[in-house]
Amino acid sequence: MAECVHLLPRRWFLLSSLLLVAAAAAAAPVVHGYGGLTVGFYEKSCPEAEAIVRKVVAAAVHDDPTTTAPLLRLHFHDCFVRGCDGSVLINSTKKNTAEKDAKPNHTLDAFDVIDAIKEKLESKCPRTVSCADILAIAARDAAVRQGQWSKDGNLYEVETGRRDGRVSSAKEAVTYLPDSFDGIRRLITRFASKGLSLKDLAVLSGAHALGNTHCPSIAKRLRNFTRHHNTDPTLDAAYASKLRRECRSERDNTTQLEMVPGSSTTFDATYYSLVAQRKGMFHSDEALLRNDLTRGLVYQYMSSQHSFLRDFGVSMVNMGRVAVLTGTHGEIRRTCSLVN
């Protein structure tokens, strides 16, 4: 997950068309099973599983509100490589460089939160709840909006029943993970390869409402973008100047840049307003304006937060179904960073 204002005259035409698309494509965020997954999979084997995840996530976010974005990113980065099998959590060995040590994953965080959850679950229900399911539930709980969607504040119900994979490859992570410099065609191809639609692409990009980045991740957009442009021409010029003042060195790993200035710990639709103004942090954010459907969704969500939050739940469920291991496939790891 996880980068033109001159098109504004087309906005209302696109929005009216999208109403028809949304009516046909949007499903209720509550789902009840797919390919061996089901809502409430642990109801009998570990009835407190989701409550334990929620409690640990809530405590972590209370201590550090910036924990929300890393938890969402872990699930996203897991699902795009070998499917949602927990392989992003596996440590490298002398014989294998794992996903977490691939360059696109060097900024991943919150592994300690997942480890804390797993420790409590192993104590309560040994070898029952998979690390892959922990990632899916924790991602949902990181984006919780208390009381807005159900009695316990869930944006959507998580299908569970995934099992953990035994293989983790840094090379595969480099190949399959979306890049912050991807254009719209490349993004469409990457998402389609996982069975995810244009709508899923636009909606899941909304996770950039949370979190921070650092200067090296946008250095190319600010300086030496191409031989013809020192600055990425798709980035608002005034915003680019502001970012250059904050990032005086492309190697500055200390300065934190909020993905949504002033709102980086609040999960809402503000991100889409920035994208429409060409102030998205990544080139891949601006890429959403380069396709009729994704551009129309940008304008729809910036004016209807309810639509975004509803559709986000649907797309997260869609992503959580990618190439899952269920039944007798895979394993239930005792420690998320180690294969049994």
C-alpha cells in the first residue's frame, strides 16, 4: 500500500458515471466466507482471539499513535508477495534473504506489536491462530473508528482461517511490491496480477492517509527527476518548494514528513483532497489522476468520507483473500518470525 487540477471541469460528469459504477460494484463490508476463509473462524477454537488482537493494538496505538500506518503496511506488503501468508514476518537465514530485508521493506515497522499479539495468543490458544490472520486483524484494528460502523467500532469484519507460508524471498518482494514511483499503468498491472481492481487500487491508496515518510523516499521527486525536469512536474510547484526546504539532503533519514500534514494519525478521506491538488507525497498518488475511474473516485471520496470508509472495508477484504493458504496447506507458526 503502499503515490490534475486542470481536469476539474470533468468532475461532475465523472461523479455521475461513478454513481452507476459504485451501485453495481460496491458490496456490504460485512462478508461471510471465501475460499476456506470465514468470519469468526476462531469462534470455537480461540473465542478471544480477535479481542486479544484488539487489546494489544489499542495499547500500542495509545502509546504511539504512529503505529497505525505500519500495521496497515505490514498486511499490504504481506499480501502482495506470495499472498496473505505471513511471509513478510519471517527472518532471513544464512541461506536465504527474506522479504523483510528487501529494499522496499526496509521501512516496515511494528513487528514488535505482532510479536506481542502472537505471544498472548500462544499462551491462550497454542498453535491455533496464524500469523497471517494476526496481520489481517491488526490491520483492521489499526484503522478502527470507534462506534462508527458497529457496536465495537469495526470498519469491516475480517475473514479468518489463513495459514502461514514457509517461504519468504527478498527477490520476490522487489518484483511484486508496488513502488512509490509507479505510474498508473504499472499500478494497474500490479494490482490486476493479484486479482484486485481499479477500484481496489484507488481505495487502498487511501491508506496513505496515515503515517509518515522520510526524505530519501521522495528525493527523486524533488531533485533530478529526469534529465528534463529537476522536479517531478506532477507535483504542485509550491508544495515541492516546501518539501525541498524540509529535505535539504536526500540522505536525511531523520526528518519526518507527514503523508497528510496535520492529520497523519487520523484515518479519513483527507488524502484524496491532497491528491486532487497534486500534493500527494508519492508519484504513485498522483498517478490516480491519470485514469478516468481512479480519478473519479478521488473526487468522490474527497467529498464523501462515508463512501471511502465503506469501500475501504470491501477492498481490504478483497486484498485479504489474495492467494491464501487454508485447510491443510501451510502451517500455524509458533513464532511469527520463524518457520516451525
